[in-house]
Amino acid sequence: MGSGFHHIGGYLRCIVCSGIILGQSVSLTAQVPFTEEGQVFTILQLEGLFSEIQIDPSNAAIRLRTVSPSQVPVLNALGYCRTDRMIYGIREDDHHIYRLDANGTPEDIGPSNLDPSLEYLAGDITPDGRTYYVIGSSGGADRRLYRIDLQTVGFPSTQITMPGFTLISDIAFDPSDHTKLYGYDANIRNIIVMNVSTLGISGLSIIDSDMDVSAVYFDAFGRLFAFGTSTNGVAGALFNVDKTTGELDAKSSGPVNRILDITSIPYSVEMENSPSDRFGFPCNEITYTMTIVNRTGELQSDVDFEARLPSGFDFKGVVSNPYGGSVNTTIPDRLRIVGMQIPTGENDFSFRVEIGDVPAGKYRIQGSLHNIPDRYGDLIVSDDPNTVVIEDSTAIQVNRIDEDSIILTRFLCLGETLILDGGDFGADVTWNNGSTDPILEVTAAGQYSLVVHGGCKSTQVKFIVTAATCPFTIEVEHEMFPPETLPCSEAIFRFTFDNDSGTPRGGLLFTDTLPTGIEFLEILSNPLGGQFVDGMPSDIIHIKDMLLPLGKHVMDIRVAIGDIAPGEYANQALVQNFPSELGPRRWSDDPRTNQLDPTILLVLGVETDTLYVDEIICEDSELILDGTPYGIEHHWFNGSRDSVVTVQLPGTYELVVFDGCDPTYIFFVVAPGRHIDVTFDSSVYHIHLGDSMLLTPIIVNEGNILNLRWIDPFQSSMACDTCLETLVFPRKHAEYKIIVENEHCTDSTFARISVDNTRILFVPNVFTPNHDGINDRLTIYSPDYGIVESFQIIDRWGNRLFTTNNMIVNDDAGGWDGEHKSGIVPGGVYVWYARIRFLDDEIESFSGTVSLLR
């Protein structure tokens, strides 16, 4: 233990039996027996090292401490023998019985007389140390259970046939119930329980697929543990096993270690320390319960108990003590009980401690048992059962409330119950309704207070409970009418308040700082009430003490748009003073977007009295001139008062607009665009079905760039849709459109293709199936591609002699060979029918006659 690690005590302990075996001539003097301290041992599969499994106290991770630096034989079916305090195992290659001592020294004590054809993975020794139980398996299933007599010369054994559907990889005796063996079935992937008298096996729950188990073992308290991997083999894991359900609960993890087997030494004296509460307060009491288990099989006499108390803690008395002894508290901050008698089994004693007027923090207490025989480790220290680390002190958190009063906020979902816990502030509480229960259940919003009467002081605690429906929404949407306007005009800012929180919300503060150049005029409607704050700058709107009822409510505010530059003006209002549990503030949101953002007012117009706008017009086209962005009251060069006009020629076109404040002159300077033209050398191209052709357009381009694209009417009949020339293979009449453009203008045209789908078909009217290699089969020929969906031969009585489907035209091998049901058809005239699907997906039917000559 001086290494800084703890053996796994409550989680891991180990194996080996050594001693006098009747009539067996072996020398045992070189081997050192184990002390029985609840250790757990294993043999590493690859390294062959005998190691103790421990828990690192610094991080609660699994660590392995090598007992002997040299390799040991490959041993499986490990078990601990109490009579000689050695670990036994079956060697893998020759099935000899070996034992290991406390230094990891192996000794061959003879052949096991087990079936050499079987593999022995699972084994354990009875708590009395007399019988070695071993399971033999082969072919992925258990075959026999052996009971090996360790007290008789030659290790005689009895064997029992196993059911054959299990593959138990490890077994362990329950030290608290000697009739039961627990194990792991690798076939079913579950923990099993075996009755050693009847050999009845019951399987528990199947473990999760991301876990695996290598071995099982018990601690002195009769708790079952499993060692294996988790997260699909990524991490080594130590599991606590529910002996009733077989469910695994991961307790610790570490690197993956491939092991041969595990065994523990549960025949020890162990002690656990559990406080009555993990949290305490100054000037209150805590009861500590020391649970002692004695699995040594003998009374432990004249045992002394000692516990050092933290500074400021005072011993108040023993609550219960079935172990007897004399209580000694003469040493300050220390409790001693001298001369305890600890029988076999499990029991506990408890004592009360008063927490003094100490600072807040963690305070630890650990008990120890003295005068235990050296065989069991001499000194036994208590373990905190709530932690993975072994033999660690038990801590409680002392919470000190120094304030005279505390105000806390809580949130309640309407229709549900909220639990207010006054026990977090002290042990003696009184609520304002007279209740002295630390827990108060509330179902409505309000203020709930209590007084905590501590042994050192009293504190008043107030809970302010806010209630709302769950889920709830409190939103503010901001719209502007019109959304696009001009300088020197007015607009309406509309705010829609939506309260879906289940309760009206009062005392709200509304604030809106308007964009520069926009001023507040008046509130047109306000169903939320409140007090408008006077004396604010003209661009700030401030309304306090508003009440927001449930549902949706609209407030309209009229604003003036000054003589400001065209552009986008963002505005976002703020509503404050909601309960903190609901989020204390809400920003207004533009409902036209998906994110919470300001609302944009677009101000149109121009910044100068005169503006020139450049436009391009292409040959043989029209251009629409749009005056909408520049103001209202449009006066065009041709007398039109519309917002837009259409022109066909280059030139300069004048528009006078009123932008809201002053008139502005707009001159549209329309220049000719760079000409582009595309044509084909023929109005129609002619091809036969199945043929392809190259389309080559004629392009005249006065621009500096050229972009083009083709439109394929069939989606897949064109080799390239961005190439200057492209190969096409249409199956029907088609028009292929080409669009060309330069930096100014666009043109397009069609290449029209006429497809001749005349069906050219040839079926011989005579054939001679005499196997001379000439005209032996009747088939369908065509220069065009086609699939013969059905080809049938009918005799003159209407009998169908031959049928084939999905034959490709021109396929000689697929035609009729002049036979029917493997018999030769006589010469004569026969009728044929055919349905053919051509390349254009059209299906046509054909028929005719053929003379068969013999």
C-alpha cells in the first residue's frame, strides 16, 4: 500500500491455497501465504505477470500492481484456498494444478486428472477450502463440471455432465451464501447463478452490447463484481453486479487489460463508514454508522476501535453497539472503544457527533480496528461506500450560512408542483405557514419564507416563486408601415406583444431609441397602459409600469421621417422588468426573418438634385426604366406619370421626381449593348432513329466574353451542354435550344431535328433446321436496335410451339430451332407473332408466316 494505490478491497481481492494436502509429497516451505485483506488478483494474458488489481486514489481509475516481475505459467480457473492461504489454478497446456503464493511464486503440485481434450477457464474453491470446482468446455460450450478433492492424495474428482448450451468463462463462490456459485455465460452474455447441490443454473439479464465481462469475484460484504470492458472494448471497466437482476453498473475504468482470470480473498475483516447525512450545519449533530463484516470464520476478540474527529467536532455518545467494549473519550477529538468482540457475519454500531461552530468545508472521519491477527492485516481502516476508492475516509460537507437573510428565486411550471427545500440552510426550520418540515410543496407563484433555527444562529430565507406555462413564449414583434418610404414623410411603428406565459406581467418598461433623423410624434394605440415619460429627447420613447395581459396586443406609434439620406434604418425596441426566471428582457423582432433581429425601414430617394443612371439596351429588344426607387410624383420626358416607362432605342431619357422633400432630376443614359447573334445553317436536320449528329451553331459576338448553354429536351441525349459543338442522339423529333450571352446581351435559337422512325424488319419466310449451320434458326433481323419483348410460334391448330421474351433483334441464338418440348416439329407452314420495343420506347406488334423445310 506504500505505493500510493489501494487494493480494491470492497471492489477487488485475490487468490491462492497452500498448506498440507493429505498424503501429497510436496515441499511448501518456500511459499509465503497471503494475508487476507480483501485483495483481488489476476494473471495478464500476454505478459504472464501475476498482478493485484487496485484503484488509484488520485483519479479512481483501475491500476495493476505487479506482484512478481517474472512470468508465471498460463493458469486459468483461479480460486483462493482458505486452509493454506494460496491461490490455485489449472495450467493451460498440461492441466497440472499450480498454486501461487503472496510473492507470485508458482508451484506445480501435480496432475489434475482432468479430461485433456477440454479447456478449463472457470473455477473456484469452496469457502471451507476442501473442494475445487472446475468447468471443462470445448467447441464453444461447457461439457463437464469437476469437483476436485484437495484433501485427498492424487486429487480425485467427480464429474457431472453440463447442459451444453452455456460457456461459463468464470465462477466465484458467494462468501455470504456458500451454496451458490455466480458466473458469466459468454454465449448468452449474462450473469448466471448455479446451485452447487442441484447444479441448477438460472440466467439473469443479458448485458448491454457495448459491455463485455472477463471475470467475476466477490468482496467480504457479499457484493458481486465483474471485470471487463465498456464502450465497445475501448476502455477497461470494473462493474458492480446486481445479484438479483444481473445488471451491470460501471464503477471504475482504465486501460484495457487482457487477463486470464481473476480471484479475490473475501475471507477478511472489513469496515465501512456511512454518515446519517452527507451535508451538515454548525451546531448540529451527525450520526456515523460503522458496518463491520467478519468473514474469517472465527470470533475476533479484544479488538479496539478508534476514530479521530475533525477539529471542532465533539463526541456526543454511542447510539448502538452490539460489539461491547469500553468507551474512552479522554483524548480530545478522539473516540476509542476498547475490547470489542466481533463475531462472524455482518453488523454495525453507531455514534453521534456534534459539529461545532466551524467554517464551511469538507470534514473527514475514518475509523480503524486494532489488534486484528496479522493473517488479516492487523489494522483495518474504514471505507466510504459511496466512492470507488478503497479504504478512504468518509467526508461530509458542512454548509455554513453566515447571512442573516437570504432571498432566492425559483421557477414553477403552472399545473405542476415545486419543491422548496429548507434543509439546504439548516436542520431546524419553521415556514411562515407554521410547518417545520424542511420540504414545502407549492403550486402557485408568490413569496414563501422560513426561519432556519441553527444551534449557532438563525437565518431568514425568502423564496420568490415565478410561475408560467411550460413551454411559454413572451415575444415582441416590430413591423413598419409602410416598410419603404421617403424622406419628409411619416410611418407607423407597430409592436405586437404576445404573452403565452400563463400569467399577466406587470411593471414593464418599454424603451425605443429611434434611428437618427426619425422622431416620435404620438402613440396611436396602447392597450398595455403605463406612464409615458416626458422630457425625453424626441428620438426616445419611454413607457414605464406597463401591464401585459395574456394573449396578443398591438401598440401603434406614429413617427416622422426627416430629410435623411436614402438607405436602410434599423430599429429594435427593448421591454424590461420580466422576472429573471423568464428572462428579464425582450428585444423586438422582425417577423419577416428567422432570427431575432432589428426591423429595417427602407428610405428611398436620391442624395443629390441631379442623378445620372447608366443603362444598356440590346438590339431588337425593349428596356424598362424604373423610377420607383427615386421618389414619388414621376414626370417623364414623354408626359407619362407612371413609375416606369418602356424604351426601344439608345438615348438619354429625363425623369423629374419628388423624393419627399425636394424635386430631383433623373437622367437615364441608355447605351447600345454589344451585339450577339446565334443561328444554324439549316432550319431542320434529318436523321434516322438510332443515329446521332453534331450540332454546330453560327455565333456572331461583338462582346469580350461568351457564355453559352444548351437545353436538352430529353435530359440525357446530349454529350455536352456547355460546349460550342455538341453531339446529340435524339429518339424522337426534337428542338435543342442554345442560349448565348456576352457582358451585355443575350440571344437564343433552336436546332430542330426530325427523326425518321420507319421500322425496317426482316423475318425469313423459310428456314431449314437440319443442323448444317445454315438457316437453322428462325429469328428477327433489323438494322435498328430493338428488344423483342415477345416472340411466339403457333401451328395451324393454334398450339403455341415456342415463346421467348426480351430477346435482342438479330440474335440468332435466341430464335426458334424448329423443335417443341425437345421433339422435332414436322415440316409445314407456321405463324409467328412478335412485340418489339424500339429505341424510341415505342412498342409495335408484327406477325407473319414461315415454312419449315425438313
